[in-house]
Amino acid sequence: MIKQLYKNGDDLYVILREIKISSPSNRDGTLRNELFNVCKNFLAADKVLKTQTHFIYCENVNEADWEDIVEVQE
């Protein structure tokens, strides 16, 4: 399975799930916080981004820590 990536500014995220905004909302359009948080916890999402139509539950892509390898010549 190929994972989709989403770039938001300088940050990069792996998309875990996209859910229509209307799904965790009441009929009057207000957000049902308990359902919103249950989804976030169930998916183990680090961040939830919002587009005009969807909530995007995401996982952060952390920048790799690395150091230069210097060869010592004898």
C-alpha cells in the first residue's frame, strides 16, 4: 500500500485517513468533539488538518537525524 503525503507549509505529513467534515458534525454544523477526538485517538494521528471539505488525520514525518561520516586516512 502506497501512503499519501501531504505538505503543509514546511511540514510533511503521512495521511492516515480523510473524513468528510459533515461526518463528525451535528445537523446544525457544529463539531461533535467527542467523535472528533475518538477518531484522532483511534488513528493515532499526530495532527488533524482541515480543508474546505475534509478533516485530514495525519502523522508527522520527522526529519532524519544524521551526521557526516569522515574517513580518516592513515
